[in-house]
Amino acid sequence: MVETRHARLLWRTEDDTGAFAVRLAAAPALRDAFIALHGDLGAGKTTLVRHLLRALGVQGRVKSPTYAVVEPYTVTPPGGSDPDAPDGGAKPLDIWHFDFYRFSDPREWEDAGFRDLFASPGLKLAEWPALAGDLLPPADLQIHLHVQDDDQRAVRLEAATPAGHALLGAVSP
């Protein structure tokens, strides 16, 4: 069993959120990670995802998947070349941004076919993961966001997998 590692951060401004996202986007372990995002409404979960998607090269509008439940993206991130590819070309990254806020029954996760998405290669980002019950696999990195009185964000990170440990190392000061 892999030990759980923790880190605490303070994001004073949205620029701090963006800087965190840039560091996270540069981590090789991100390619096949599952990141669970926790926090109250307005805590900054979707804002963090938007910054991360931008850092990975997503162009155009980044929508919240609150009503669609999942928004898929495919990008070739900066530095995304694949030395194992026959032509040394770029390796696309599939990303799924989930929002389980409107789930009323964890079985909806199974019925929607998300088990296949979580079993496939790519980055999975999930807001409100607790509402999917025990159907989700263990998260590589859990990010807990708490709004403080001065509108800063107290951030608690938890990593309980080897990939999570690598991600935590990439974003910890």
C-alpha cells in the first residue's frame, strides 16, 4: 500500500491558481492521472480546471460540465512529443472534465458509461466526486479548496498513488 502524502498551499489571487495549474500541466504523471476536486460552490474548482486546460493547450471556450456532466477535450500539450512514435511526432492527450454535482444516484455514473472512460488512457478531472459514490477509482491527487474570509484559497493536496506522489512533487514549493 502506498502512503498518503499531504501538502498545504495558500492561493492569494487567481494568478496563484494559474501558476499552480502551469506547474501541474508540466508534470509527466498528469497524462493518465485522475484528479478529484473538492470544495463548496464557488471555491474555485472549475476555475482551476480552466487554468489547467489552458496550460495544456486547450483553445476556445472551456465550459463547466455541470449540465452535460462531462466535457471531453483532446490536445497536444506543449512538449507533447512522443519519442516512441514512429515519426517522433506529437502524442495527443485525451482529457475528461466531469462534474457530478447533479448526480442523484451513484448508479448514473455506471449507466452513463463512465467506467470505460476512467479505464482508458488520459487525464480525468472530477468535481464533486463524492456524489459518484464508491464507483470512482482511487484518485491520484485530491485537491481540497476552501475559501477564506479574505477571498484567498486554502488548498489541501492529498496523494495516495505513485502518480499522485509525482504530481504532488511537481506542484509543491
